[in-house]
Amino acid sequence: MQLFKLATIRLLGVSVAGAAALAAGACGRHASQAPQKAERSVVWRQLGSWAGRGSLQTESFTSDSGTLRIRWETSSPPDSGSTAELGGGVGGAAARDGAAGVPPSRDASGGAPAGARQSAQTRTVEPGSFHLAAHSAISGRLLQQVVDHTGAGQGVGYVQQEPHVFYVVVESTQLNWRFTVEEAIEYP
């Protein structure tokens, strides 16, 4: 019986000492350190890139995430009376950057590149303005106004929608512009 009591006392002593050591170690070790937050980053995939002057409606493109980042830049033309534009045609000119750097083919009228449609919007655009909007390629409705800028500049705009088939409408006068559409594809 005495052997049983001695074993119980030793076991109880080891348990209490172990618990106290764990509690002291846990409190002392983390007391001076703030909890670290996991940093999230986004991986972006380019869906298209366009450059030009005047107004344009892009061809449609699909976003599986619905989250788009649009990097844009506008600049004043070197000489507004110059004939050295990015292209010709009624209502302005635009080009989608090709994979091999080859300029896109023009439609029969010599206007916008094949696959790009002239905007049917009748909005009056102020000189030196740049407006960029995301639309639904299914219904044609405006989903989100992304950029509303006057003069030379640059920036980044974001679109947050459900996965969708989009197209972009640019309305601009007296500015050269370029923009790239990227889709968020991963949050590692």
C-alpha cells in the first residue's frame, strides 16, 4: 500500500510540475511577440492589352474570377494637328497588342482593328477626357465605370463582379491611351 501511495505522489508531482512548466513557457515566450498575420498576395493573368486614340469597344473576353485589374495610361499627342496617329479611321484608332507584335488587321473601312467594335454610345466626351467602363458581353449593360480622367495621367482601376464575359468601352478625345486588363486567378 505504501508503494502505491509513493507512485501516486510521484506521478502527481510530475504532472503538476510539467503543467506549470508548459504554462510558464507558453506565457513567457509569446508575451513579447505580436501574432503574425499571413500575407495574401494575388496572382494576375493578362487577358488583353489595347492602345489607341479616340473611342473604342473591345471584343469580349471571359473572366473566371470576375476580379479584374485595369492598368491605364493617357498622354497628350505630340502635335494635335499631326497625321502621325496610331492608326486611321472614323472615330479614332486603336490596336490590340498582338502576341508576336504584329499589328492587327483592319476592317474593310480601314477603321478599327478586326475584333474591335466602335462604341455605340452617344455620350458627349469633353476634350482631353478618358472614360473606361466594363460592360456585360451577355446583356450589354454597364457593369462598372472604371476610369473617369481628364488629361495625361496613369492609374489602376479594379472591377469586382461575378465570373462573367466582359467587354470594355473607351470614350476619349484628344488623348493617346493604352490599357491592360488582367484577371485575378490565385490567392496563394
